[in-house]
Amino acid sequence: MRLLGVSFGIGNEKIGNIFSFSLPGKITCPGASEWCLKKCYGYRYEIRRPNCRSAYLMNLVLTEDSEQFTRMMIGIIPRIIPSFRIHVSGDFYNSEYILSWIKICMSFPEIKFWTYTRSWEVKGLLPYLEKLNVLNNVQLFASTDPTMKLPPINWRTAFIEGDKRASGIMCPAQINDNISCDNCGYCYNKQDGNIIFKVH
């Protein structure tokens, strides 16, 4: 769905009836490992659906003016939605973009925002992500894979199945066709607890 030039996702089988905002994969992922770049499901989805790729690229252009992007998002995100997924594809690619999301999330204290990021691996971005991570309505997961180090200990972590260090629950939406993020809520409701994903 497009609102004032911004393309939002509105659910799929896995996340359910949830609004999301995405960017193009790989080119906005400064913390991605080689493993991640080879396995990236978001990028594969973009390649299969060129319209999504175009929409994500247009979203990226909008984010380049951080003040305008922040104002626009605050003006068009529906205030009645319970939760919002940041980045089905893409990641936090610079500090100005993270600051935009801090302001956006602070403007919607009633909405539960959640996301998974590998940008914690980028030393210059970690302090900004820490500021996003402490907001009461944000659940920020540090994505990792067996080739990466572990994230800061105060972060919830998204592991890949088979990583010997993994702890937490298997993603219910990946192991039960009747469950989606929308009706599970584990990632955006809990204040602690890790998640384990199958490679998909």
C-alpha cells in the first residue's frame, strides 16, 4: 500500500495483518555477514517480485532526507494499529536513519514496533541503536548467524537454527501454519527472550 509516496507492506502469511516498512536488501545492510548476504530471503523476495524491489528503492530515496522522512512517517502511520514491523527487508544503514526511527517510535507510544538488525555489528551505529533499543515500545533483536560474534548481552537475539550458541524459542510462525506474528506476539510483546529462525 502506498501513502503519500511511502510504500507499506500490509501483512503476509508469516507476519499476519501487520503494517511494515522495508528497504532494499543488501545495499542497506552494513552489518551483514557473507553468510547473510548469500542467504538473504528479503533479497530473494525482491528479485522474484520486481514491484517490491521498486517500492523498496523508492522508500530508500525518501529516507535520504531524514527530517522530511520523519515528518512524513509521523503524519501517515495509522495511530489505531497495535504493532508495526520495521524492515521485512533492509536494515539501519546510517545514524541519521536510526535517529528518524527513534523520533517516529517516540511519536507513537501506543504502537509496538519491532525489528531484527545486523547493524549492531557496525561500531559507529551501535550507540544509536542502543538509543532505539531502550524505548518502551520497541523490541530490537540483534540478528546473528554462526559466522558472527554474539551481540551485546542486554539485547534480545535472533539466532539461526543450528547455531550451537542459540537459546530461546523456535519461531512459532515458522513451525505452525496457523500462527503468524500478528497472533503470536512473542517478538513485539516480551521484554526478554530470544528467537530462533529456520533458514528460509
